[in-house]
Amino acid sequence: MIVTTTPQLDGKTISRYLGIASGEAILGANVVRDFMASITDIVGGRSAAYEEELRSARNIAINEMVEEAKQLGANAVVGVDLDYETIGQSMLMVSACGTAVYIE
């Protein structure tokens, strides 16, 4: 499955547009991770714990989008957009959305 943020694929012809495919992931950060991240925020630097949560949520959302695209009969997803949102104080939502297509 080809997944791209571009609206088309160089050298490929999109023969069918099959609809929107999307995936979401909502993850909670645990108390220890929150505490360690707050210390990192105070002393400066990157928060590896939250970076890992972001990567994990992004991968889950993309994988769900790909599975939905496959169910539509697609072999590619174009125009993919990733959105990141916080819900409350310790929940993270990542959504992936694109157009499921069949390419020749």
C-alpha cells in the first residue's frame, strides 16, 4: 500500500477514487511519564516519553487508515493529512485521513 501526502503519484495513473479513509488513535499518558515529562519541561530538553507516545499514536492512526482503504479496494492512499490534538490534560489524539485510490 502506497501512502503519501501528495495528491497524486508521479508515473502512476489513478484509475478510481474510492472515498475517504481515516484512522484515529487516542492514547493516555501514565502518571510516571507525566511526572518525568514535567521535570524535563522544567530543566529543558526533549521529552522522550511523549515523543514515543506521538510515534505510537501516529503509527496506529496510519495503520487503521490503511486497513480502511484496503476494505474499500484501494492500493494507495493519497493526500494524507495527520492531525494531533490533546484531549483533557493527559490524552493524545492523532488522526490520519486521506483519499483511498486504485492506481494502475
